[in-house]
Amino acid sequence: MAKPDVTVPRQQPVPDGPEGDEGDVTVMGCLKGGSTKTTTTNYLAFVRAQRRKRKTGKGKNLPVKVLDADTVSQTTHSWYKEARDEGLTYPLDVERYPFEDLGDYLAELRADGYDVFVDVGGGNVALFHKALRQADRLVVPLSPSGFDTKRIEPTFQEAATVFEENVRGGFETHLLLSRKMSDKQAREAREKVAPLRFRGEPLPILDTEVEQLIEYTRVLGKVPTNLDEYTEVWDEIMRREAAKRAALKVAAG
């Protein structure tokens, strides 16, 4: 089992998330294929669609938007298409690459009030940069095997190159252990990434971990009913970001 969230206790109420006129942009990225980006993108978007409680602003009646910006596999869009072909009511609005310009499109969606989840493929650094310039947060899923761990440092190095160009003055970062096989495997992965830094600070690895569940491997083309682990992931992200905003507010007087 994942250890409790010691940074912001889980018994605290979960923030509703973004409100007001502007939308919210979550980028899922890792400069390697097969790191569970697609699964993480879709599951967190499903959670956000379920949790979405916008009471004000342009976005209150809009669906959660998912952009499949993977220029190679486009599995996210295939997931959506298969579900629609089966006649399922799909809770997300999914679009796939190519976009005329990903950065401009994200700016438009944000201005219109959409909450957006972007699945960026591992091989397209240019799209990764464009997405991050508009992002509120970067979530990097890590399947805790040796090779995947080696791709984490280049991913955060690339993210750091555009941090100062972000339209909101920077973005939050979260590292998620996904598809873990055992506590020992997860512990070893945490030890491997512990020395790594993002802009001089330790990588912000989430306490919540996603187990290797068969259910997740069988959900392609379906609307999942079990969002438990990914709900915990999203709630921890929201708590951490709320705690950081509160701390910055106190520091600013």
C-alpha cells in the first residue's frame, strides 16, 4: 500500500479545483513511450469530469477536453473512438493531433474555460514544449522499471527549459509511480529518483501510487467504473497545489 500523504493530510477536504473564467491545463508527459501516459491521461480526465464543480465562469457547462498530441500511436483517441463506436456515452471530449498549433489552441481552450488534459507522445519534444508553455501542471507517470527511471531526468530537463516561458509564470510538477508491481519495486524507484532535481529542488514525487491492476490493462475502449486510485492521485495533486498557494499567500503577507 502507498504510504499516507504526509505533506497535506488526506482527511482534509479536497479543493474543488479551478473556478472562474479561465480553464485549467494538465500535461501528461514523459520522453519515453509505454510509461502509462495514455492511461494516466484518461483516468485523471475521467476523475476531473466526475469531480468538476465549476459554479461560475464560462467553463461551468463545458465537458472536460482531452487532446491526443501523440504523433505516433494516438491511443487516447482510439480509446474514445472505440467507446463511441460501441454506443457508449463518453464523458470526455477528445481531439487528436494534428492541431494547427498546439500552443495557440490550448490558449484558446483556456480562454473559453475548458479544463484540458494533454497526452504528449514521448518522441515529440517540440509539442511537449508547446504544451508546457500553457500548462498549469505537468504530471510525469513513471512505471518503476530500470529503463523508465532513466528517462525521468531528461523529461524534467526539457521541462525546465520552458518553465520561464509559461504563460502563468511557471507550472506545477508531479511525478507519479504507476503500474507498480510491489512495494519493494516502488521503494527502489523512489531511491533512484531521489538525487534528481527540477530547478534545484528534489523531484516532487506523489505519495499516492497506482498498482499494477489487470483492470487498467483491459479498459481501452470502455468507460471505467473504478476510479479509486486515480481519484486519490488527483485529490493529492489538488491538495498539494492548494497547500502551496496558501503557503505563498502567507509568505507574501
